[in-house]
Amino acid sequence: MTTVAVRLPRGIRNNNPGNIRKTAIEWRGEIEGKDPEFETFATLEHGVRALAKTLLTYYRVHKLKTVGGIISRWAPPSENDTLAYIRSVSKALGVEPDETIDLENRETLCKLVSAIVRHENGRKPDGSDWITKDVIEKGVDMALDR
């Protein structure tokens, strides 16, 4: 029997499941990593927190209240197939791309984060998600200061 090595997706290797690019922001849990373009975090929970904090900023500051608006900013067409990304995330949340969502609602924020993580990193060879629901919830709770 042959064992096939599975290369972890970049976001999982960096504990940055949202694939947040390096910026001047000093994130909680940020560590020095080997990736020259993307942030590296000490734990997956810290990476999920950073993703959720960014989404909350889009919602609270930039007033982006739909999957279409949020994903268009998160994954611009210059780097992504944004329409496919919007369709994928909308389907995961069970909403239309232009339907208003409430990111102050913990369950909605967890679903959005999970959908983005899945889109950014794909799934394991066995079809399961790279990150457990528990890790998503812990990171989201950190972002919501719970």
C-alpha cells in the first residue's frame, strides 16, 4: 500500500485560513512566518479571529451587509473569480447574494467564516473540512470579545 503525502493548503500551513495578506496591522497571535505575502498566526483560532475581525470591520465600518458586497471586497476580481466565490458562499449560507445578513449574529458570522475558509482552502482528501466547527467558534468568539 502506497501512502500519498498531502500538502496542506497555504492558509492551513500559516494558521491563516482566510489567507489574509501581510499589512501593517498588528494582529493578536501574529507570528513571524516564512511566507513573504501572507500573515502567519500562532494558532488556527488566531487566524480565524483575524478573518472574523476583518469581516466585522467590513460590516460595521464599511456597511457591507450582503454576501455580494462582503466577498467583492474580500476577494476582488483582480485576484479571484469573485462571482463564483459569491455563489459558493451564498449557497453555504442559504441566502441570495444581495440578501442582507447580520454579522452581529454569532451563528451567521460562524457560517460566513466557515464558507470563506472552505473556499480559500478546499477540503481534505476525505472530503472533510480542514478546520473543525469548534475552532471556528473559538476564533469567532475571540473576534466578538466573548
